[in-house]
Amino acid sequence: MKLQHDKSVLAKKLELPCGATIKNRIGKSAMSEIMGDKNHQPTSALVNLYGRWASGGVGLLITGNAMIDKQALGEPRNVVIDENSDIELLKNWADSGKKKDTHIWVQLNHPGRQSPSFLSAKPVAPSAIPYKSTLKYAFNTPRELMDQEIRELIRKFGKSAFIVKKAGFTGVQIHGAHGYLVSQFLSPIYNQRTDKWGGEIEGRMRFVMEIYREMRKQVGPEFPIGIKINSSDFHKQGFSEEDALTVIQALSSEGMDLIEISGGTYESPVMMGGGKKPEEQKPFFIDFAEKAVQSIHTPVILTGGFRSSKIMADAIQHSGVAMTGIARPLVIDPDMPAKILSGEPYLSQVKPRTSGIGFIDKLAMLEITWYENQMRYIGNGQNPDPDENVYHTIFKLFSHRGAKVFKRRRAS
């Protein structure tokens, strides 16, 4: 029967090029949890959250973006992984995510120009290109990185990967999507350098290639390294699908273990979805993912828009992707993977979150903050509340963070 077929497809193990094995084809994609403490160390809430997800049957957990540099934050309570990290706290986090033979990988990131003005007076970027949209009021014009600074950032990515492995995590992912620093280097719009770090795609991808090489040197050949990369940034004359294929082919040839396909930036946040009903939702970026699968030998994980077990299984069987990435469905139902793998048909109840007033939705970044609040419940040992009223969420967040909740830090 079709139901059993869906289960068997998603339950199959995945062996990575480095030799590591993931127990099934369901992965949790990164979501920013903003659960670090004031010193940017992991908290007990993160330990609880990832322990709960690991208990729910998922094969791979990818953490929210952890920063490699305390001076460059994407959000106020990001975890930072560097020489000053508390290794015991990191070990607690890693151990919680390894329950039931689950993989837990840390996503490492640098925001570049996407560090909000209340955190960075002068952010850094490949080139000093300001935002031209209304985001220019929330993000300061960046300073262009010098060559030696670029080399130091590559070293930091490698060092952070080494610490991740030392702490007991089972892998690491480079955040190369959504307009953060790696994505900025790849973009001909945001990278207008004339030195070896810019120009044609071979120069623009040098930064990410060197990051991968430094990481591999630090963690060795048997530790999984993945990347999240845009299929396109959806800007005219920006990072294109042709560019993306060139980059992933090069990374695959170097030995990358898992390539996650996404797309968009803060200025074109297509990764946020279109608000369709779950039964109507088509996986995002699946057309590009099919092209990627045909052009590389590295396993591909596709994230965005998966709302049913049938669509997840179909993507693997018919599109060739090796794994399906989910995020918001796991927030409101941490047991979603176990339910799917038990053989029951599954349809997520993820739906658009709105107050009915567009200005309030945008000001409170409601589509993001509602899920952050649900993650906080899980981190506090409670169950998520899929039916929570959005005004209750806004009140809770305002009580928790005060006026800071309305400071612009993300795309929506």
C-alpha cells in the first residue's frame, strides 16, 4: 500500500561520502532559536529543545546559526562558538541531540552586512554595498573587508568547526544561503571586488571553497561537513542558478558530504514560503534540486514546503534528493518523524500566522517570532501550542524582551 511505501522510503539510512550514516531521510533544517545566554553560550533551554527533537525520531538535527565571531552577530542571543566557548555547555547540547542515534550538526555563520544596526555600528562585507530597500533603516552600510581579514575569517570558520567536533557534535554545516556573509561573497551584486575574492564566479566562490578546505583540515576526512546554499538569490543579475551549479559542483568534487538547497535573501525572502494550505504546498526549489542531483555525487537535502509524508517520500523517490528538510512542522509537532515512520499518513498543520493587520505582522516579524515562542515552550519543558493566538504571542514576547522585540533583525 502507498502508506507503507512512504514509510519505507523515508526510513532508509543515508550514507555520506565521509562514511558517516544518518538513520533516516528526515532532517531538521536550521532555525534561529535565539536561546544563547548574555555571554552567547548555549543554555539549558537549547539542551531541552534538541533533546525533545531527538526523541521525536528525526535523523538529522541542524542547529540554528551559531556565529564564529562575537563581534559579528546576526541576532542578540546567538550562540557564538570560538576560543572562549564553554566546552562543557557545548557538550551538554551535543549530547542532548544525539539521543536515539540522531545526528546533530552545528550550522556556522557570519552575518556580514546582515547584522542589525543595534548590534553593529559598522558591519563588514565583501564590498561596501548598502541596502536599497527599507532595510537600510535597520542595517548599517558595511565596510569592505581587507584581504587579511578575509583570511582570518576563514581561520575562524575552521577553528569553530574544530571546537564543534571536540564538543561531540556529529557534523557541521556552513551557512552559505539567505544573504549572509558566504552568500554575499557569492553574489555579483554584493561582491564587487576586483581582487581574487571577486569578479567571475571562480573568484566569488573562493571564500567558501577556502572555508571548506580549512574546516576539512581541522576536522579530518571522516567528520561530516555540509553546506546550505541558495539555488538563486532571486535578484536580477544576482547569484543565479548557473552560478549555484558551478559552486556545488566544485564543493562536491572537494568532498562535501551534504548539500542543502534553499534560496532567497532578506530583500527577497522567498524561503519564507507563500502561505499555501499544507495539502497544496509544493516543496520550494525542487526544480533546481533535480538539476543539482543530476550534476553532483554529493547527497542533496531539500528544505522548504514539506508538509506531508507523501510529498516528502515523492521528493526522494522521483526527484532524487537524498533527504527532506523540515523546520516549522517540527516546532509544532516534535514527534512528526516518529509518526511518519510508524506508518501513519501525515499532514502538518503549519499555517500562516497573522494578526489580520499587516503592519503589526511585519513589525512583530510574526511568522518568525511565533515559532520562536513555541521553541521557547519546548525549551522550558512544555509542549508547543499549535493553536496559540498570535496576540498572545506578541504579548508574551513583549513581556519577555520589551521594546527590543520590535527592533528589525530579520526579513519579515
